[in-house]
Amino acid sequence: LSDGPLRGKRIVVTSGPTYEPIDPVRYIANRSSGAQGTAIARALAVLGAEVIFVTGPADVAPPEGVTVVKVETAQQMLEAVQGVLPADAAVFAAAVADWRVASASSSKIKKTKGGLPVLEFAENPDILATVSQMEQGRPDLVVGFAAETDHVIENATAKCARKGCDWIVANDVSHETGIMGGAENDITLISDAGAEDWPRMSKSDVAARLAERIAQALA
Ligand code: C5P
């Protein structure tokens, strides 16, 4: 392990959903098993990287051989990432909730006759954009993800440009693809070199191939 091509490289990986509390017993979240992010962290560690794995509450267990930082909310995830930088690369595979409840209740919201609760939202920080746009200490390689349902390449390319990342891993998550929560992924890697369509393969094969590419880029 220790003499792999990523030996001496420090890489931050975010993974899983974030949970944004409504009250002590309820939350809003995005759908995410954490499977792809976990596989990426594992593959980077196998190539010898020092991996800091910042994860929300995922379905799958974190990999062996990485430093695990567990968080719940997007704000905690941003603080955790900022706290573990600098790094040579950062891979943002987490499905971060775009909004949090503006003033989460500290006690359980009761059902009241004839009244429904109204939630007000506030925008969460964009962790990928924040790190991509760092003026000092930005990782050499910042990789984002884009789950899209249509115009996948156009939307993902625009997203990467807007946020300032170097690469974006685009995947089609339309209902019929069965990718969300599944074992396989069908991705397009978008970089300066253009859009590279990978064949459908297991999430662990996607991770291994992406880790190899990251090793080449950092070499
Ligand atoms: O804008 P969208 O959520 O589609 O962007 C997806 C990419 O941005 C992923 O890499 C995700 O981890 C990252 N992201 C983030 N912080 C947010 C929202 C998304 O890091 N608040």
C-alpha cells in the first residue's frame, strides 16, 4: 500500500447526505447511500493516499485505512473540510442539502388541529464552490460531482465552470437508470480535455479508475 502512486498525497473526500434538522426528531436530506464516495475514498487509500473522509450519515460503513470525520449538516461538513485542509486534492462526492431550515426548533413541533407548520429555508454554503475558489491553499485538483436528469454534459460542464472546480464527474440519475442506491454507475468525466464517456461499470470500478486518473494528475 505505502508505495502506491499516491503515497505522500493528502486527499479530502466528502460523501453521503447531510441532514438538516427541522426539530430534534425530524430532518430534510438528499437521497444518498454514500456508496460512490466510500468507494472513491477506499480506492485512493489503496493507491497510498492519506485520505480524510468527511461523511454525513451514510448507509454504508466508511472504508478501512482512512481518517473518518463524521458530520450531520452542510455547515458542519464545510467546517470539517476547512479544518482538514490543506490537501493535494479534494473530491466532493457528498449529496449536500441545498437548504437548511432557517430556525430549527429545539423542541418537537406538535401536531395542532387546523394548523400545519410552515418551514422557512436558508441557503447552505456550497462546499465545492468555496474550496474551488480559495485564493490561498486551494488543493491542486478539485473534483466535483453532478447528478443530472437531463442535458447531463451541458449542465455538468456549466456547473463545473460556475463553481470553479477542475473536473466534474457527471452522472445521469433519471429514474430508469437505477443508479441511485444501486451498485453501478454510468459517468462522464468532464475536464479541460473534454467529456469522456465511461462505460457502465460497478461503483468500485468507477472509483478505481478515477483514483488512477487522480494519481496521474498529481504525479
Ligand atoms: O449544485 P449541485 O448540488 O448539483 O452540485 C453538486 C456538487 O457540488 C457535488 O460535488 C457536491 O458534493 C457539491 N456541493 C457542495 N456543497 C453544496 C452543494 C453541492 O459541496 N452545498
